[in-house]
Amino acid sequence: MKSTFTGLAILTALLLSWGLYQALVIAPTEQTMGDVQRIFYYHVPSAWTAFILFFINLIASIVYLANRSSKADALALAAAEVGVVFCTVVLVTGPIWARPVWGIWWTWDLRLTLTLVLWLIYVSYLMLRRFSSGGQTALIAAVLAVFGALDVPLVYFSIWFFRTQHPQPVMGNGGSIDPRMLHALLINWAAFSCFAALVLWSRFRLEVLRRNLEQTQALEELLQPRSSR
Amino acid sequence: MNPYLYAAYIATWLIHIAYLGFLMRGYTRLRKELRE
């Protein structure tokens, strides 16, 4: 297990370095926006990775609702947390890109607003998990996760079906992109996906270990003779 | 290169490093509890 983790960490470091090189050196400069368009190579892969993490959260939540598996619940929590980190990157890099291109940091455009709502849903999910102390917390969180995941396709398809300020998709639906740009985009997506897998793995392991420790402590408490309590 | 581009790339890694720090703190706390 440890060697797999180390292998994935090395692969991630290589992919991230290669991705950075592709984004800053190899990918051609976009004609209208200039160099600032290179934010695209971090912004878009971060968004796609966040969507995958929220999808993992959805699947793990459904598994938890079906069989009350503690590991599925731990995975759901870890995926939501790492997903929020990636979604934060999207919400920070987006306005930094918008300022020089649109002349504004933010606009209440459908895609942007839905992304902010998505972030708020998963932040509220994490706050529920952090501050609620009842025995039903995991169950309520799983239900919230199932409904929260409905926002993911809305965010993704909002630019397909509605006229928004956000650029149209670069792939599919009539979009086209220079092959070198596409190459840089896909390498960065692979790099961020591997990085997300590493972080998710670490967070999941931490959660499982923490739960095991809590269980052991509770058992010890129960097994202690009454006089020593 | 454009300053906005640098700002976006640096912000991305600051967010990830902050979260990795949070994870490391979690592991340190857990190790401490295991030792007690």
C-alpha cells in the first residue's frame, strides 16, 4: 500500500511539472486574451476534478444510505472536503481570470452563481458534519449529499443551455481548441486528478484511523472496572 | 508573463498547501492521541 502511494506521489509530481511546462511554455498564446488565458490550464482541470470528487461523494453517500457502511461514510466526507478545496480553486482563479478579460471580478451570471451555490452546499455539508453531534448526522449528511449533487450537472450544462457570460465549452457542442492547448489541458487534468487521488486517500485514511481510535477509546471506557472510572 | 496569471497559479498552490497543512495537523494530532 505504501509503495503504491509513493508511486502515485512520484507520478503526480512528474505530471504536475510536465503540466506546468506545457501550460506556460508549449501551449500557444491565445490571440484575444494573451497570456492570461493560461489560467485556463489550472481553472478548468480544477473544476472537472471537483466534479469527480462530488460524484464520489454522491456514490459513497448512496452506499452509506443502502448499507450504513462506516467506510463509505468516511469516503463521502473525505471526497466532499477535497472537492470543496478544488471548488475553492475554481472560485478564486475564475475572478482572477475575469478581471483582465471582462473588466470585473465577478458577475451574477448563471454558471458563476451555480458554482458558488455548489460550493456553499458542500461547505454546509462539511459544517453539518463538523458541528452536529446527534447520532443521525451521517444519515442527514448523506441525504444532503444526494440532493447537493443535483447542482453538479446544472453547473456543467448551464453554459450549454443558457446564454451566459462564461465562455462556451472547449470540447463538444461545437467547441474547438488548438491541439497543443488540448494536450496541455488534458495533462493538467491528469495531474490534478492524480493529486486529488493522493489527497483523498490521505484524508480517507485519516478519517478511518480517527474512527478506529474513537471506537477503541469507547471500548476501553466500557471495559474499565467501575471503581477506576 | 501576465501578473494575473502568476496570481492565479500561486493562489491555486496556496489553497492546496493550506489544505495539506490541515491534513498534516490532523495526522499529528492523531499520532499524539495514539501515544497517550
